Amino acid sequence: MAKEKEFYSKLCVAGSIKFVVDEASEEDVSLSENDKFSCNLTTILARDREVVAANLSLLFNKCKVYIAKNGFWSKDDYDYVNKIKQILINVSKDAPMTFEDTVAREDMIDLYTTVMKYCSSKFIYRLDKLKKDVTGNEKNVYIGSFLDVAKSKIKGDIFEVTSRYLRHIKKVGSYYGSLVNITNCVRQEKYKTSFSCIDMYLLNPITADQVIFPWSDTVKKYIRDSKEYENFKEMCLEVRGIKRRLERIYGHGDAQLNREKSIHIYLHAELNVLVNVLNQDNERKFIAVSKRSCYLCDSYIKFVKNKGYNITVSGSHKKLYHGWKLPETFKKEFMLDTIYALDSIIEDEIEHHIDIIARSDSEAESCPGSERITAIKFV
């Protein structure tokens, strides 16, 4: 459809020239124990750099969990989820128990080991970030305190942390923390009936291939002057981040910007969960996500909330992804509204860069013999 092609074309242009639309945000959400359980599940289900989303509903005699990720589920994934499910059922049947008795069970020990093995790639990735961040920052009061504690408790090589080490420590510790919280839920009497009959639904990804207009055709709708267009295109190809995104979307080389492309799009995990639970009932629905939602997912969730649905997520990182897919629910209405938002993003960013180019040219002309200053350092 022509309007869809226009939407995805503008999304690709907007995402290429302005990847981060606004500052990341955290919603001030009061999480119930059920919500926290969903969050903990997404942590132990995010195997690598993937994004996982989940919604948990406690019914009178069972618990339903809808889970999606931004990719296909492998046989290992199914085996892993089924193992978690069976252990949770077995533990719940024996509730109530003390925390100490629960973690001492052979099946719970097996669960802890299985989770850490399954999530090892992401765990090591986060641990490596933690290790890289301290060299040269030992005098920082927080890092110094951490190292003092570490030196008193850890033998052998002590890894080094950066000024961001608290955030990284929290992420590294999130796996164990999630397992502890899950253990505390399933050992309680009040969840015995629900968790001993837990159903986990792994949602299939929803993908498509979408043809988009050439980058040049879309941009020229906002820049009528041919010289201004060429200057803007040159700037985009000089700025490392923009050039990298252009190549990822359209391919390598200037000529690729003048050709139609077919891109692969997919429904993001939280929206896949959302459209599956949206019309089940009118109760509040919390969707846990292993990573904060992107700009368009956040926009869609706000759009749905304005329709009267009680949907909650934990925050947005405000990034634009060219592979984002429109949900079928409210598709036309949301698409028409969002095209105007994409227009605004593109227009503002083009105006910003053209202004920088104009000022750079003016400065170059006032300094005979100097070359035109590029916009790289301003982006």
C-alpha cells in the first residue's frame, strides 16, 4: 500500500539522520509482585543481545505467561523454557517453604545452574563492560570503596571498574537477583494454585519484507533546492554515525541512495505480546521488557493507552529502528498520526544540519585559504 510505503520510507530516513529522538525516560511505575516476576523472567530469558518481553496473568486456578522476543525461538529455547516451567510447577506444589529449603532443592540448584549457562553470553558481555570501566579511576570515591571491599573478599586478579560501574554491577547481578525473586514467589502459599498450573506461551515472531522509496526521493521532498540537497547528502556521508546507518539500510555507495530497497521488518517483542493480550479483559496489563522500549513502541503504547487500555511498561530509550513493523491493531490510524511525527523529526534534523553547513561555509569564507568545516563535531 502506498501509505505504508511512505511510512516505512520516512522511518528509514528519520532513523538514518537522527537515531536517538529524545532523552531516555523511566516511567514511575509501582510494580506488583507479579510485575516483578515478569521482569525477572525477561532477564533470564534474554540469552544474548536479544530483547524479550513478557506479560503474566494470574487467574483463579492457573497462571498464563505470554513471551516474545525479537527473533525466532530455537529448540534449545523451547527446552530451556519447558525446564523452567516444570521446575516452577514442582516447587509450587510443595509450597509453602522457607527460602533456605527452596534453594537447597536439587531442582532449584539445577535451575540456577541452567540459567547461568543459558545466559552466559550476555552475562560475560556485561561483565566485560564492568571490567573495562575502572582503569585510571581508582581515586573515585565510589570505585575506591568498591575496590576496598573487593580486595578484602576476592583472591587473585581483581577486575577494574569505570565511573559507570554501579550500573554495570547492577546488570551483572540481575541474573542472581532475578532467580532469588522468582524463588521467593514460587515458594509462597498464596501462589501455590497459580504457579503449580503455569502455562507459558512462546509467541512466534511476526516479520515481513517491505519496499521503501529511495532515500534521495524522500529527502528531496523536504529540500527543494538542489544545491542544498547535495550539501546535505555530502554531510550525511561524512558523518560517521549517519554514514554507517545509511549503509546498513540502503547499502554501500552514493548510488544506493537513489534506488528502491526491500528491508526486513519485524514486530518488536513488547508489541507482539501487547496485541496478543490487548482484548482479553479490561484489567491493567504490565509488559516487562528486558530492554527499554524504542521510540515507536513507546509511541504506540501511549496511543493504545489514549484509546482507554490500561497498559504499562517500564520506560523508553527513544531510539528509531528502521526494521520496526506496524502492528495490525489500530494500524491505519496510528500510521497516519505517526507520519506527521516522522515529518517533524526529518524537517527539524535537516534544518539543523543545513544551518550548521551554512555557518560552516560562512566561517570558511571569512578565513581565506581555509577549507569548509564539516558538521561532524556538531552531531
